[in-house]
Amino acid sequence: MNETERARFRADILARLEDLAAEDTLGRGAQSVVSLDQQSVGRLSRQDALLNQSMAKASQSRRDRLRTALHAALDRLNHGTFGECEDCGEEIAHKRLELDPTATRCIECAFG
């Protein structure tokens, strides 16, 4: 992988991290504590609020896992191992990395 390709992957990973940060900001309000006062909020509305809160927390967890994987991809870029299969050492297809820069295995090792 040449320097131009590494720079393009780095920019893509950083853009994805920025998108995650923006999603975090939007999702913070949905994770707030749900009011227990059934006089101000009906039982079904409260159940909906609890469900929404649960989904927001699950989305946050997914974003946290993706953020960790993206930072690991940046570390591999910095150490010159980005795009190498962790199992066989062969190069991971660029199309695969474009779709998922967190991929650490080639298609053969991942699904073979």
C-alpha cells in the first residue's frame, strides 16, 4: 500500500470518527433518565420512553465498539500493518477496506 492510499484511508477513518462524535451528541438526550411521574406521563408513553432510552443506549454501545475498532485501524496505519490479514499475512483487498476499514482479515480467512 502506497502513501497516497494510506492517506486516503486515514482521512476516511477520521471522517467516520467525526460522524460518530456527531451521532453521540444527538443521542445524548435520548439516553436521559425517564420520568417516573405517571401523572405527567401516561403508562404507555413511559413505556415508549423506556424503549427509546434502551435503543439509544444500544446505539451508543455500537458506536463505542466502532470507535474502538476505528482507533485500532489508525494504530495499524501508524505501524504499517494496515491492510495485512492478521491470520495469513496476505494483503486485504482494497475494496474490502473501503467498505470496512476496521477489517483485520482477508476474505479467505474471515469466511473460509
